[in-house]
Amino acid sequence: MMYPRPIIAREGLPYLALVGAVTLLVHYLGGIAWSWPLWIIFIFVLQFFRDPQRIA
């Protein structure tokens, strides 16, 4: 029986939450001009900790 797997690896959730919170805070306080580099970092962290389905 196949169990559903999360899209993001469990080990990456603290990093993703931290980067996401900082990004949203800077976006709220400074606007898009200051936060766009952090959005790129957020997307990188999201991609780094993805947990794709493996086919054997």
C-alpha cells in the first residue's frame, strides 16, 4: 500500500519557515524592492528541500 508522501522533506521545514517568515516581514516592511532577493532565496530553499517521488 502506498502512503502519501509530503512534497517537502521534514528536515527542511524549519529552514523554510525561517526564510519564509523573514521574507514576508521584509516584504511587509520594505516592499518588493527590498524583498525580491529574499524571494529568490526562499524559492531556492523550497527547491533544495523538495522530496520527489522516487521510481525504482
